[in-house]
Amino acid sequence: MDIAINTGNSRYQVDKNGYYGRFGGAYIPEMLYPNVHELQTKYLDILSDPSFQQEFEALLKDYVGRPSPLYFAKRLSEKYKAKIYLKREDLNHTGAHKVNNTIGQILLAKRLGKTRIIAETGAGQHGVATATVCALMGLECVVYMGSIDIERQAPNVARMKMLGATVVPATSGSKTLKDATNEAIRDWINNPVDTHYILGTAAGPHPYPDMVARFQSVISEEIKKQLLEKTGSAHPDYVVACIGGGSNAAGAFFHYLDEEEVKLVAVEAGGKGVHSGFSAATTQLGTIGIIHASKTLLMQTSDGQIVEPHSISAGLDYPGIGPMHAHLYESGRAQFLDATDEEALAAGYELSLLEGIIPAMESAHALAKLKDLPLNTDDVVVVCLSGRGDKDLDTYIRNMKK
Amino acid sequence: MQNRIDQLFAKKQHGVLNIYCTAGFPKLNDTLPVMTALQQHGADLIELGMPFSDPLADGPVIQDSSTKALQNGMSLHTLFTQLAGFRQTIHVPVILMGYFNPVLTYGVEAFCAKCAEVGIDGIIVPDLPMAEYESEYRTVFEKYNLHLIFLVTPETSEERIRKIDSLSKGFLYAVSSSSTTGKDKNMNDQQAYFERLKSLQLSNPVLIGFGIKDKATFDTASAYANGAIIGTAFIKAIEHSQDIDKTVETFISGIIQ
Ligand SMILES: Cc1ncc(COP(=O)(O)O)c(C=O)c1O
């Protein structure tokens, strides 16, 4: 395993100023300048240090359980008349792809001499993955979580506490993921010296989108090897991933970005329908602006106030997307689809019955679009199964057809 | 015409009092009455907050005032409507403070043009980075004679302070401690930083903000800089005010006597 280091001259990778096309940058108040500047100037050196890579790889292997399998889903393939492979991020320790990033960032934080870790979380997956690595390294951990999400995701709150983290309710604004992120940023402003902020998705100020994408790029690095072994070609016809802020999609797309024959499909949360007023389909509903210090696409009013999205899945309930994805959307390199709450639920039940795998609600959004892709029987499709559905059992049970 | 901020500092170099208030707070139509009372009772500068849904650099008090103002129906369009004609009665310099997203969505040039039209003198956008300002927006702000006021903090290096000083116009906003607004930190701990700032002999005047809440903190700040900015304490004072004029009079007289 290698953390991708050479950006070369890809059109889709971050440029030296922290932009992807016209998206990205670091729109931070001066109070955050020292922290963010330190990361900007040091992250590439740290990530490319062989001893860092060794430590990262060893933990991914022995602690996370990588490589995660690439599983040929036979019955799902029969149903959709194509060759469908599932990248099993759900089998990682803590149950989702999020841990790839938190392992990377905790090692980085240690090298920066930080002693206190903060994070935001929506569904609690990133919070759990952060609390986990903090326990592993013996570092103090504070997780901000919207007070509404604390109620919606009680088991993950209990997990974080058991792992020794302090969970702080975000009670400002709409009391969900966006506000938890605001609170984490405010904490960082108030603790400029000893604290590292482990942001959980490919969003936020430069270098986070790029740094998170690199840590997650292990996903597509493995897909390439595994697919080559299984099919004789490293190149699928489609790579499909759900997108909240965009970290699992960034990881699944990463090594295919410049291989234009591979179609990249990002699936956003359509909520109750894109035009229902209850949706999180950012590329359809959003316009350019600044959210969490990044210039990107976001959902906002005509007055520039950020609006609260809706999705059945707390992990996709975010009013923006990372700048890399805004650029992939605008350049046409990736196709953006949306799956409604209903479609995602149906896909979740279907995978459970056909393959014996209960997917996270987030990942179910990616699966839900198999029915809409113009698939041929020879097409190879890789779906990033970003997480497992344990945390969503309540939602699944509540919505089961009576 | 010379910018009113420059006129002010040409006349007055000590004890300049800048008071922050969120526009449309506590009630939608309180913007002008608050400004009028501030001028009447001795504020030298008025900083009007443009409310935003996600004010990253603000603590709970200013966040809440922002949320309240938005609930009251405040928007940039409404603010500019309220400000039309305010220069007939208000002569102190007025600065708009807010986050970059609403400005970007309004259109940076349209925003600057509107500011110039109603008589705004300066802008504080804490999340507009220096590099982006310099490469993309500086010419627009300067075209409309709007001073962009940048922040410096105790963590800002001397080299960077000098760079910020060279790009800033009007004055420099020295944040007293690395924090969000409204944090109670001991001003005495900051004196080494204030001394350092003073010794740099910057080209812009300096006002100190964050944590200035009463006469003692105002006097401390004024001893090191050209004056200070009060935000959170003022928002708390007018939050439940029944009589804006009286509240503002009492508040300011408690600071400058
Ligand atoms: C299992 C799972 N998949 C996907 C996401 C969405 O995040 P991202 O777009 O960063 O992959 C989350 C977020 O919580 C998640 O828990």
C-alpha cells in the first residue's frame, strides 16, 4: 500500500494553491491561519516519509484489516445483468471507510506534536473512527455532534464514550452535521497550539480535501490490484460511490481520475425527492459559495445563507460537497445521480436478501442506482460499499413494509 | 472624498471607540435607531454585522444575535434598503462586518457598488484570505473606495503582520487572543503581544477587539493601540432593551464617561 503522493499534472488533482479548477482554497479567518498553514506546508512531506508510510500501512493491515475484499456479488449481478463487485469497506474495523482517514490523520497529528484531537460527526461513524484511533494512541478526544444527531444515533454516542471520547452536543443553528463542523472549527480557533482537527470528509480548507483523498486512495489502489487479479483488467467500466462530503468517493475514484474510460458515478442523497424541499442533492440544488472554508458547491438561499439539507442517512445530510467533487461535476469527469430515501431503503433490503450483506444507509444510495445505469452484461461495475448497516438497523426496521 | 475612517484617525489617535452591532437586532428595524444612538452617545466608529447562518469566528452571543436577525427577516437586500439615506443623519464611519459567502452570492462588485452608494466606509470579512483578496478582489474594493480591514492575532508572525499591514486600509483589527468572539480571557496576559504590536510601528492605526467589555478592558487596550472594538458586551446590553437610546447611553457612558 502506498499513499498516493505524485499529483503529476492531473486535471483532477489539487493544484499548488489548493484549488480544483475554480473550487477549493482555504477561506479561513486569520485565527486559523497558523494551524492550517502548518498543515499546508507539512502534510506532503510527512505523508511521503517512508517511516510514516510504513506505520500507516502496518496499522491498515493489522488493525483495520486491510486489504478489504473485492467481492463479486453473484446474485446482485444476475439481477442487474452486469458483473458487479463490491468493495467491502464495511468489513473494516469500526465498520466503514472512515477509519482509513483517521489512522492517517492521527499519525500526522503525532508527528506535528499535537496532544488533543477534535472531530465533527454526523452519523457517528467518523466520531467512532476518531475516538478509536485516539484510544489507540492515548490522545485526548473531543467529538462535536449535532444535538439532533445525538438523539438519532444513540449507539454510536455510547461507543464514542466507551472509547474514552467526550461527546459535545452542537446546539447552534440546525443542530446537525454542518453545525457540529462549525463547532469543531470554533474549538480549533480557541485551541491553536496543541490541537489537531481530524476532519472526516474530503471537504474543508486546503489541504484537507487532498489529504483525506490521499488517505482514502487506498480504496482504489486495492480495487485496481484486486480487479486485475480477478478479471485480467484493472479497469472497470463503472465505479459507483455515495457522496456526503465525498471521502469514500474520492478514495474509490482516486486512481481512476485520469483514466477517462472508467466512468465515475457519484450518488447524492435525493432525500424525499430533489425538488421536495427535503433533499441533500448538492450538485442539483447548489450554487458556488463558501462552506467550512472551502469554495465549492453548496445549498444556500438567494441571500447566501446555508440551508439545512435532508437525508434519511445522517452521513449524507450535508449541504455541500468537497471541492474535488464540485470540479469533477463541473468538468463532466464524474456523473452525479441522486437516490431518494425510498430508493436507498429498497436497495438496502435488496442487498440484505440477495447477498446477505446489510449495507450502511449511505452505501445503499450507491447501490440504488444500479437500476438506472445503462448496463451491458459484460460491464464491470465496482460499487464502494462504504459501511455496514448496524448503525442503521432502527431506520431499516422502522421502514420495513408491514 | 476622503474615506471617513481616514478622516477619523487624522483627527483622533487615542481612545477610539468602535462598537459592533448585528444588523436587524434585536428587532428587524432597530438597525438605524441603534446606529443613531451610538453616534449620539459617543461611538467613534460603527461596525454593523451582516448576519450569517454559519458565523465560524463567533462565540455564542454573536451567533445568537445573527440567528435572531435572520429570523427577524434580515438579509443583505433588506440591510441596504434600511441603509438608504442614512448618511443624512449619521456621519461617523460605518463598517460592514460579515462572512464571505453572502457577499460572494450577492456579487462582490454589486456589493461594493451598493456599499459606496449608501455610504459605507469599510468592510471586515474574516474569512476572505489575503491572497484571494489581493489577486481577485482588491481592485474592486479600491474602485469603490472601500477599506478592507484585516485581522491579526497573537499567533501572527511579524512578517505576516507587515504584509497584512501593507494590504489593509483604514486600520488593523488586532484580535486580543486566539479565540472566537466573546471569550473571557485575561487581558493582562496579552500585554506582551500588545507591546510587540506597538513596537512594530505599523502604517495603519490599530484597534484591539475580542474580550473588550468594560472601562477597564477598554482602557488597557487603548493604552497600547489607537482604541478598541466592543461587540459581545454591547449585544448582551441591547438584547432585551426596552429603550435603545437609554441603553446605549448607559452602556457608552460606562466606558468613556
Ligand atoms: C458508511 C458511510 N458512507 C459514506 C459516508 C459519507 O461520507 P463521505 O462522502 O465522506 O464518504 C458516511 C458518513 O458518515 C458513512 O458513515
